[in-house]
Amino acid sequence: MTEASFLDVELRRPDLRRRFPRRFRQRLVGQTVLELTRRAKYLLATLSSRETLLIHLGMSGSFSVDTPTAAQGASAPAQRDPHDHVVFRMSSGAVIAYNDPRRFGLMDLLRPHDAATHPVLSRLGPEPLSPSFDGAALANACRGKTTSLKGALLDQRVVAGLGNIYVVEALHRAGLSPRRRASTIATPSGVPRDSAHRVAAAIKQVLREAIARQERPQAYRSSRFHVYDREGQPCRRAHCDGVVTRLAQGGRSTFYCPVCQR
DNA sequence: ACACGGACCTGAAGGC
DNA sequence: TGCCTTCAGGTCCGTG
């Protein structure tokens, strides 16, 4: 199948979290996508013009792909969901809609070679599933940090791409309290403690499982989360008789087991 | 420099 | 029934 190019781009409002970049439509029409990659929670589409389309889904963003039939095309245009904010019409006939009720998403266009220096990308820490992310790297990044361990893991400069749910799940898996100071996973000179290796490994595990669950949802129907959104319910760690507790950290909910997470 | 809290936004859920 | 409040999430910005 040949590559599709952008035939048209319809902006149905002037902004999401921020305004769309200048000449957004003009810079996309006629381009094909050479490569589609990801960095942290950002999608990066390299265009034939060598510009990069940068997309963040925020919390509620999603794409849908529709391939209208000729019969549909001949009738009146489909009623659009009011939260379809961007509609891409492709040369293949596919209609790709970006839907985002809360509009925390983001789209930007980066000039060639600007991806590495773009403000939001340049500050990101390592990819958690990359070999370079391990207990030693994490301990080094947490050195001297007075903030909570949970706060540090949510900091995209420490490790990129973790959100509230997976941080909470990883800390439970690692048996570490979200309330302890981030610096406690390293010695004062930066040597990783056992806890640093445990939390790094736990992060990789919860992410790999989440990806597998996405690929084979039927295999995991009953599992879901071990602590997230389980306040008052029993801890799921084998042989632990704790009860999941909820607390607020930085205005966000933390769920953890005070018995097995230290 | 770092740490923290509030703002942004909508829909769902709970209270009265 | 319906109105009002609260909460959720990721990032950014202002303040201390």
C-alpha cells in the first residue's frame, strides 16, 4: 500500500491546551508521514517536509480512523462529535479525527532538526524501558532530592512517561512507600541502594504488563490495578494483610499499602 | 535551583 | 428530578 498524504486538515477550534502553530494546515497538506515514533507521552510524526508533527493526547485525547464508503460520501456530511477538534482527511480516503473532551492535548509542528531542542522534549529523562534506565540511573537522578519518591517518579526529567497510576502501581510492586524522600534510594554519594534497583525493575514490569494487557485484553480481564483506586480494599501482595490507603500528594491521589510499602 | 500548589477543562459521580 | 460540588488526569506557570 502506498503512503497516504494529508489532503486537508480541519481545525474546528483555535486551540487545545495551547494554540495550534502558525499555518498548521498549510504545513501539513501534501505531506506524507515518513516515520511515527514516541518519546515519553508524546507522539512524533516525521513528515516528508522534514518537519515533525508533535502530539500529546493529554488525558482524554484519542484518534479515530474512519474510511467512509462512496455512498456515505455522497450523502450529507456526518455529524461530528463536538469534541472532534482536528480532522485529517487523507489521500487514501481515510478520515482521522482527533477527539479530546478536556482539551489537555497538544499539537505542534517542529522545524527540521528542532526536535531535540524543543522545550518539552529536551528536558525529558530516560525512557523507562530503555536499557539505560536502571537502578543506578534512577538513584543518580534522585540524589539530593527532598521531594517524595512519588513526586520524583512523576517528574518527567527523572524518568519520562510515567503518570499517576503507573507510579502508584510501581511503588506498590517495589514495596516502597510513596511518602519516603526520593533521595533515600541512593547513598549520599549517589550509590544506588537495593530500593533503587527494585523500583526501576518494578517500573519496567508494570509498563510491560500494561502494554501486554493492551495487546491481549481478554487475558487480563480480572486483574486491573493492585492499588490504584482500591482504597479500603485488601492489599493484593501475597501474604500481606494490609488495606489500601489513599492520601493526597501534590493534589493528586496516592494509593498504597502502609503494611508492605516502606 | 528546586519544591510546591493552583490553574486549565469536561464529564461522571455523589450529596442534598 | 435537578442543581451543586467534588474529583480525575498531565503539564505548565507562578510563588516562595
